[in-house]
Amino acid sequence: MYKHHETSIENMKEHFRKHGAIALILVGSVAKGTERANSDLDGVVILTEEEYAKKEKNHTTTETVDGLCTYEGGYFDIKYMTKQYLKDLAERGSEPARNGFAKARILFCNDAEIEDLLLLIPVFQKTEKEEKLLSFYSDFWLNYHYFLKSCPIDGYMKMHSIVEIIYSIYRMILQENEILFDCNRRLEQQVESVSEKTAELVRLGRKLESSQNISDADIFVDKYNEITTYVPPEDLAIVLTRYSKDFQEWWRESRPNIKEW
């Protein structure tokens, strides 16, 4: 960790102690050890339900705090939560929400239960693995075999289908390797880091993004088929039904849209 981040963290702790926070948790790149010299400091501040309600009313459950970092351009990027919020995350949080607490570091805490809750959040949900694989495979199948290869599409729809093919395959790679999805910004980086074969897959994916050629899509899909161990359903009706549920009827389900699940 850079020295200026260390001194700025001390200022962060002092600031939120004065404002009556129950706990302060360091998250983001500095907590994960992937920071740059000019990275901001990401923090989660735990409040009482009453104080959080005030933040909600004022639309300030997320805010930046300037003027307290010891380096030029530095600031605190703060999200306010409650202990119940953390419990909800541990029980049913999305993958990006769970990943946000990977390597989280408690800076101070006045509630011992919070430390235990943090251990339950950044955990891959194995019970959801097969269902998610089916969902992402269904997304891949419709966009590759139907929209891209069977329909006369061009322009936006062609670009969209190619993005969905790449995205769904990358998400399947993460599921097969039981890795929590971080965010779209870091998706390629996550897939690249799995193995040399997946790094090559990302290289082919970037080529497909640029060319948008069906032949490059075929090469990309062939490479994925060399890597994957996932065995999709033989009954195509299962795949088509899942696609319909995920993209046309998802609003009827208790879980989020597949992209945020």
C-alpha cells in the first residue's frame, strides 16, 4: 500500500468515528491490493437504521468526501449501509455485490457480529451454479445459433448478439471455475486470469468484437468448446424455456435479472 493511502485511511477513520459510525470497512482496489498511486479510497460505513433512513431521505446513501486525502486528486468513495443490509447481502446478494467485499478490511467496528457477517458475503454460491450455467448457456445458444447465424441481422442487433455471445461465455467460464463475477469493466481480466487457454479465448473475443464476423464468432465458440466441461441439456426445449424465463418473464421471479444475478 502506498504511504499516502495509509495516512489518508487514518483521516478516514477519524472522520467517520466523529460522525458516529458503527463500523468502517475498507473495500475496493486498495483493500484488494490492486490500487494505483492515484486510486481513491472506497469505504462502507455502517450506520443505525435511523441514520441510514436519513441518508435515504436525502439521497446520500452513496457520496464522495473530498479534502481529507493526503494526495492530490484523492477522495473517499463511500457507501452507507446498515447491519441488516449486510445480512441481506450474505443471504441473497448478487455476485457483483458479494465481490465488492472480497478482501474487505475492517478499519474499526463497534459490533462484533459485523465481523462474522463479512466472512459470509464474498462467497461463491455453489447452490446456484447449475442454474446459472443453464441461464448463460441459453443466452449464448439463442444469440449464436438463432440471432447471429439464422436471422438476417445487421447494425445494432448484430453487435448486440455478439456482445451477448461473448458475455455469456465469459460468465460460464467464471461459473465453471467458481469465481464471483466482479463487473463488466473487469470481466475480461477475470477470465484471462483463469488459465492460458482462457487468456487465448479473451484474445479471440477481442478480435470478434472488432470484426463482428461470423467466422470469428465460430472460432471463438470453438475455442470455448475446447475449454469447457459444461454439459448442456440435450433437450432444446429446456434451453428455450430458460431463455424465455430469463429475458421475457424474469420480472415474475424473486431473483434479479440474469445479468445481475
